[in-house]
Amino acid sequence: MEPKKKNVFASAASRIPIKLLDAVIIVGILAIAVLIPFLSSRGGFTVSFDSSGGSEVETRRLRYGDEIEEPEEPVRENYVFEGWYYDSEGKRKFDFDGAYAEESLTLYAVWSPLAEDVPASAE
Amino acid sequence: MSFIQRYKTMDKTERANYRKEFFINNSLYMFLIAAVVVIQFISPHFLSGPSIVNIISLSAANLPIALGIAGAIILTGTDLSAGRIVGLVACVSASLLQATGYPNKMFPDMPTLPLVLVFVIALAIGALVGLINGFCTAKFNLHPFIVTLSTQLIVYGALLMYLMIGNNNGQSISGLDSSYTGFITGSFLSLGRTPIPNYVWYALIITVIMWFIWNKTAFGKNMFAVGSNPDAANVSGVNVKRVITLVFVLAGIMYGITGFIEAARIGSNSAATGLNYELDAIAACVIGGVSFVGGIGKIRGVIMGVVLLRLIFVGLTFLSIDANMQYIIKGLIILVACAIDMRKYLVRK
């Protein structure tokens, strides 16, 4: 005699009618079909600039493929601006040349302290 | 009788029924392909040379982990620890292969280790966690969901502790040795002007090996037997506990390979590496026809699922849909794929 199939799904599955699954499939696909243009129109990537103590730089909202332009250099008292980096520790510099938006990004300003015998430049 | 002969002998209602079943069973694929065509129309660079290489590369990076998890799904289980294992292996591999001159090196006095050694360490870590998963599932008859949920958390804790040792103090690990990054992300072949990274070829080799294991070894046949009917397999003389354990060990080895490749691919590794990777892998498997009721799955299905999923998500990016919003679409796709899978199972009964 063939042993009974001891499958967790067997008992639960027999109670689900096929028509219900058909409905789930159709509604699901329609939901995806509607959501994609909806999310696309409300979409866009956010490029934020964390100036890490310097003057504020506005966050940009871009669509895919839009060029990321280098913003105006932020200022911070007694510090020299070193550039925009992918991380706050300053390990990977961001290259604006040819850069375009393909994902949401936060860029961090990295500063180096002004040497003490150099008078702070007046901005 | 071949399929064409069978079709010819069907009467009108049977044919209509067959067409309806075919349409519903493949509705998700048809929809996704249609979406790809529409996206290409809206944004013509979507299927351009560099973009295709990008899609293939991303698919290749996700393929080993999907192949590993597919084994667990065929056993009517799942493996929630996959992502964190990838993260742990990636961070360990990265920490052992940092460039010698790098200022933030985790182990400053260590010379550059040979790649083969670190690769073996990566596989060993993956296999060890896989062994724990498989052993607990097989020996204590616990559901893989619970077991792998626990190992997921334990592995994450281990990863957080690992990142604190040496010179690192919880930072992300970068500054990898160029021999490592060259081996993984370097390239000797290009499509047009876009280089194809080496890990694409490694993923292909791994896929062939997995195909061989699944289809040409007794272990593979036993895996499918245990997945579809563990009691019948047991009666036929298959050591069910051993098969279950080995499937999870094999999955763990796959995650180890993924971690080793991933560390070099993304360059900067932290505790967040690997987070939620198993979701994409499971989604790809379900879309590719690996059934949750167990015992059913094909390598070409997994490949198709991975590529199709990646194609869609790159496409959504082209439509400027933010990664956070893509989760909603991802969830709906998984839901529809599961409904289709369950429907196929019910119709068969």
C-alpha cells in the first residue's frame, strides 16, 4: 500500500478553491500593471547632500538619467572643503563628470581643518 | 504520444481548457515580458549593450544564492539565513584580503593571503552554518523556517562581533587587494565596449556543476524524492535525514561562494551586506517554477527566474521608481507566483 503523502500543504490546499486562486492571480497582475505607471509618475531619485556641519545644500529630486550637477561648494568655519564622497569617512570620492541619477544617493561633504597659522579666509 | 499528437486528438472543449490552463499558468511570464517590451519602448537604453551587460552581471551575482535556496525549497522548506551568511562570508573574505598598504586595514600585520585559502575559508563558513541548519532540521524534525530564522539572527550577531575585532571597530571594510578585485570583477571579454566581469563566468560554471548534481547524481534524485514524498523515499531506502542535512550544507556552500564574489563585487562591506538577499533568491525560485509544495524544480527555471526578476527591477529603475517602492512590486510578483504555483498543484491533484 502506498504510504500517505504527509505534506503540510495537502490538507490546507484542498480547502482552497481554484477559482479563488484565479482571482488572486488576475487581481495581482492587474495591481502590478496599475502600480507601475503610478509609482513611475510619482517616482524619482533623491540626491541629498549632507554637508556634515557646513552650510546647507539643497536636496535634489531627479528622474532616471538626469545629470547630477555639482552644487555650489558649502562653507564651514575653520575648515577646507575636500569634496563630496559616497561615505562620511571619506573613502570613495564622487565623480560628477558624466554622473547621472540611477538610484537615490546621499553624498557627504568631507572637510579638513584649516592649518592654525593660516588666517581663516573671510567668505 | 508526443504533445502534438495529444493536442490533435483533443476535442474542442479539451483544447479550450488546455489553452486556458496554459494562459493562466504562464500569465506572470507573459505579463513580465510585456512589461519589459513596454519599458524598452519608453526608455530605449534599457536593452542597450552596457545595460544588458549590467543585467547579466547582476543576475550572475544572484544566481549561486538562488541555486542554493532552490534546494531548500525543493525539500518543502526555506532558508532565511541565506542573506546573513552571504554577509558574514563577504566581510570575513574582505577582511582577509585587504590591500597591504591600506591605512584602515583590519589586521594590519597580516600579509595578503592566497585567494585559494580565503575561498576555502569562505566555503567552510557557509558549509558550517548549512550543517547547523540541516542537522537541526533533520535530527530534531524542526521546520526549516524556524531553524534558519534562528541561524539568521545568530549569524548576524556573529558578523557584528567580527566587525569589532582587529583594527576595525565596526566600520565598513574596504580597500581590497587588487588581485582579489581583479579576479572577481576584472574581465577578459567584452560585449562591444562594455567589459563582462569574470564572476559571470564563475556563476556559469557553478550552474553547470549544480545541474550535474541535481540531474546526474543519486544525491540529486534523492533530494527530489525526499521533497515530493519523504515517507515513500524512506521506504525506498533513502537516508532522509542525511539528504536533508546535505542539501542545507550544499546551500551553505553556495552562500559561501556568493559571499566571496559579493565582497569584491561591491567593494565596501559592512554589517548591512547580505541583508534581505534571500528574498530576491526565493522570489526568483518561485517565479522560475520551483514549487513550494516540494519535489519540483529545474535549473533552467531558477536561471530564468533570476534573469526575469533582475530584468524587471532594472526596468523599474529606468522608470525612476525608487528602490523602496520596488518592494511593493516585488511582493505582488511573489504573491502572484505563489498563487500560480498553488494552482498548478491543485489542478494536478
